[in-house]
Amino acid sequence: MTKRLLLLFALLISITASAQDVDQLYTEGKALYDAKNYTAALAKFRPAAEKGHKKAQYRIGRCYDKGYGVTESNEEAIKWYKLSAEQGYYKAEYQLARAYIKGKGVNPSEKKALEWAKKAIGGKKHGQEMLEEIKHDAANGDKTDKRLLELLGK
């Protein structure tokens, strides 16, 4: 029984250390991203994203979406946004909603845009913040966000 407990304890320590490592990689990558050092940021984000870090996946999506440190690729952006959004990250959900409205990297679909927009604004923690951001951008002339608000009935 003692060997089993020791193995379980070692496994838990390994998992905890791994989670801390990916969080650290993301934090370091985010600082580099904010400093506009996108190539170095991607080098930090990628290993974290490959281990499932939803914010790192989202940031890689942004890099491909905007051509930050990589060649712009709508398809790659969508791939990374989906990985993040499928874990419930509201910013990735919002970017997917926008992509479906525009048909950017995906076939246009207002139905799918609405599904992702509802998820983005439906969260208890950031939903209202996301809705306010959409409203702000729509009020400032963003046609995609105006359409999202229409679809949402807001």
C-alpha cells in the first residue's frame, strides 16, 4: 500500500509541476506578446498550448489572425481559436463568432456565429464584460459587432 501512495504522490507532484510550468510559459509569453516581441512570445506559447493551455492557444490564434510573428493564416487562427474556445475561453469564443460572421477562415454561418457569441457572453465571470466590449465596438462602427448584437437581440 505504501508504494501505491508514493507513486500517487509522485504523480500528483508531477502534474502540479507541469501545470505550473505551462502557466509560467504563458505568463512569460504574455509579457513578450505585450512587448510586441511576437516571435519570442510564440516560442513560449506553443509548448503551453500543446499541453492544452487555453489562453496560450488563444494567443497563438491571435498571432496567426494578425500575422504577429508568423505568416497570417486564417485557417491556423481558427484552429487555435477552436482549441481554446472548446475549453470555454470567452475571448476565443468571441473571435470564432466574428470569424463566422465574416467567413474568415471558415464558411460564413450566422447560426454558428450566434452559437459562439452566446457562449462568449454567457459566462458568469466575463460574459457581461464581453457584451459591453461588443456594444462599445459596435457603437464605434464595427459592422461585425453590430451584426452580432442584432443576432443576439441586444
